Amino acid sequence: EAAVTQSPRNKVAVTGGKVTLSCNQTNNHNNMYWYRQDTGHGLRLIHYSYGAGSTEKGDIPDGYKASRPSQENFSLILELATPSQTSVYFCASAPTGEQYFGPGTRLTVL
Amino acid sequence: GQQVQQSPASLVLQEGENAELQCNFSTSLNSMQWFYQRPGGSLVSLFYNPSGTKQSGRLTSTTVIKERRSSLHISSSQTTDSGTYLCAMETRGSAKLIFGEGTKLTVSS
């Protein structure tokens, strides 16, 4: 089974601060994804990538940037964090179709 | 509109009863993926099912493209099956998943 790890697992940030969430996968999957999960909204796609150097906007990209410097790593960047970005963030990877999820990062923006 | 409709929203069973969870989709499907999630936990992939029936232990997934539906059947439920079950649709020509709202399952002994 695919191994997807995320760091940090928990993060408290201040409004206006910069936050970087990291994701690493060791299975050489081409595709990687960032989602957020909120009560009442389910899971929503923020950004995704088809491989090193590529990033694509998902359904709710505003306020987020993504970076894919290598096949293994995919980062989500909040340049100016806001309380509305308090959520649980999941990273996933996929060779093509089936997606494998990381353990999640709980982000609280005060 | 919502492209993936999941039902029921919640389900309460006695241990040993069977459960049938449904997802209906409104656009062209490449595959349906089913996940299990514990409160505060990550998503565990149960099935990736483009069509037909797949079984794993007490779990069975059936996807019928023509009827635009996919189901997850849990037989002889156990208390450890409690949690949220999510379906997610992979549309044709896209590497993205569109998630349903989930079914919260509670199995009591």
C-alpha cells in the first residue's frame, strides 16, 4: 500500500502568518493532491499536481499556493493565513486512478 | 448541482445486521472509489471500482454505470465498522475526485 506522510500533524498559526504544509510519498506516484475537510462541506480539492514542477488549481484554490519540487514532495502554502483556513488538510497520491491518503494535518489559525 | 449524492446520511445498526450504502452520480464516470474514515482519522481506501462487483471480506462494492449508481454492502456488521463511509467519483478525462457527503454508520452491540 502507498505510503503518504504529512508534516506537521498539528499546527497553530496566527492570522497573517505564513504556513507551509508538507507531504511526502515514497511510491513514485505521478499525481498528488491537497484537500481540506470541513463539517458541512466534505472534502474539497485545493491543488493537485501531475508530476515534478507541475501544479494545477483545484476547486477552491484561493488563498493557497502549491509547490511540487520533486516526485516525492508536494507542499501547500498559505502566504497570509486567515481563520477561515482552519481545517483538516489531507494530502493524497495516485499512480493514475486510485488515490491514497496521508494521515492529515489539523491547522488552527487564531 | 451536486454531482455525487450519497445516502443515507446516517445509519444505526445492531451488530450482525447488514448495511447498504448508496452513491448516485450525474456525470460520466471513470471509476468510483469508496473510503472509510474514523472520527479524527484519515481516509482508508476500500474499493476502486470502475464497474461491476468487487468483494473484500464482508464488504462488497457494486458499480452500475448505466444506472449511474454505486453501492457498498456491509454484511454482518460489527461495532468496529462504525465510522464514516465516503464515496468519490473520478470523472472521465480528469484525475480529480468528487466526494459525496458521507454516510455516518453506528453499529451497537
